[in-house]
Amino acid sequence: MSQSSPTFKPTCVDFFCDKYFDAYQIVNLFLLFARIFVSLVILGCGVKIPKDFIKTITLGIFIPILIGALISFYIELATFIGLFQNNNDFRNMFIVWTDGIDAIVSDYVHFNTICLHILLLHCAKLAYSDDESILVFPTRMVVSLCQTIPAFLSLLSIIPASQDSFILRAVRVLNKLFSFASFIVLIVMIVWCMIRVKSDLPYDHARHSDMQVRNARSRLAFILLYLIVPVAALVFFFADSIVWLVVLIEGKAGEASFKLDSYMAQTKLYYPIVLAILTLVLVSPYRRAMLIILRCKKIKVEPLPRKEVDLTTMYRYANLEEAQENI
């Protein structure tokens, strides 16, 4: 016969319990529902967008955001229901196993977003530089493979920070090194693309049948604007990685480390909402899809059909010269 846990007085009796619905919790719940809503909006807009590397990468960013928000919703709901229980049975069954999962999922979303933003900038640069490379680039496969990096880095947060072993501390700092390196890579790529986007789009691009190539210049320009906020938010993680390197060498953390932890936690709360707004405003396929949904028009947005025969510029002018000679 199983022994029941001891009973006690429930923390809450009424639905609007003061022990749960304080000012901080209300703001936290608002941000949680906002993350779920904007993620569903992005996924809904994706239905109106044809095959596109921007769509593939954006879905790779917001699907984990939605999953993470749903996990957080479950934890909040279970915690709220647990306040009305008079024993620990409910907590032991539905809440205890969630300890630490929210932090792991949050780290996964963060590292996944960084990886896919680098990939997004690379694909936009590829479409601008070469009119055919982006059409054969395996975007879906690369997005799937990129999931292994945040999965590995997020699991490193399980290692306690107080471990005395130098090896364990060095392994745990890998995610900090990743933030450091990814920030440098993004800055270098952005500077290169800003210089590149000033040049004229090649003639073959401007008359290409696929909008991924035809609109490559405007897309690259808007993606650079789109990445301003993500890169600015990454500054806190870049500074935190430097602090962690100092801690690894000297063996003690300073006041700056605790302040950065607070800034990073706040960034992870607001970041998905701001990112979704930027996606709908600055990313052309999603901006177009949002306008179609708001206007309630049944418009199918597709690339122009590819021409079967396409003469090169050299042969086109050669034919014109022969025609003039015949005249």
C-alpha cells in the first residue's frame, strides 16, 4: 500500500491569487502569450509564401521559439494548479521533472537563432553574388544540420558552474566561446555585405525568373536592417563571453557577470517578440504575405516561371549586329 504525502493548507484558494498574480508575473505571462501569438503569426504567414530560403530559415527560427513558449506555458500552468493542492503529489508528478528544462530550451532557442541568422546572411549574400548557386543550395538540409549545434551547446548548461575541475569549467565555457565567435563572424559578414550591396545588381540577376535572385539586392539590404537588433542584443552575450574567459583564467566572477546575467535574461524574454515584428516589417516575403492576409485577398504569390531558353548577353547583341548588317 502506497503511503500518501502529508497534507497542508493550499497556498491559493481563489483563482486570482495574490501569491501568483503579482506585477512581475503578469508581465511575464503577457510576454509568454505574446511569444506564442507572434510565432503562430509567422508560421501562418509562411503558408502564403512559396519555396524560399528566407521562409525555410525563418521557420527554423520560430518553430523552436513556439515550442519553447509552449513548454513555458505548461510549466506556468502546472505551477499555478500546484498552488491549489494540499499535498506534494501533484508537484512530484507534474512539476519536479521540469526543473532546468526551461533554461535549456531558452539556451537552445538563443543559439539556434544565432546559427540561422549567420545562415540567412550567407544565403542572401550567395543570391546576390551568383544567380544559380542559391537555387541549388540545400537550405533545408543545412537548417536541419544546424540544429545539432544549439542542441549540444544548450545541454552544456546542465554542468554546474561551481565545478572545481578545470576540464568541466572549460567544457561549460564552450557556449561562451560560440557567442564570442559568432558575434565576430556576424560583424565581419555584415561589413562585407554593406560594401557589396552598394554595387549594381548584375544584368542576369535583374532579368532572372526567380525572385530570390531578381530581388537579391533589395533583400540583402533589408536583411542587413533586420539584423541590426539581433546583433545589438548579441552584444550582451559577447561581453558575457569575455567575462567568462576572465573567470576561467582568474577563477572568480565579478559584479559585471551578475549584471550581464540579468540583461541576458531580459533579452531572451523580449527578443522573440521584437524579432517577429522585424520579420513582418523588413523581410519582404513575410511583409507581402502579411499584407495579403490583412487585405483578405486570395493572391497566390509565386516566382515567375523559368524560361526554357535563355540567350546570353553576348549572343543577344550578336544577333542585333547581324540584323543591322542585313539592313
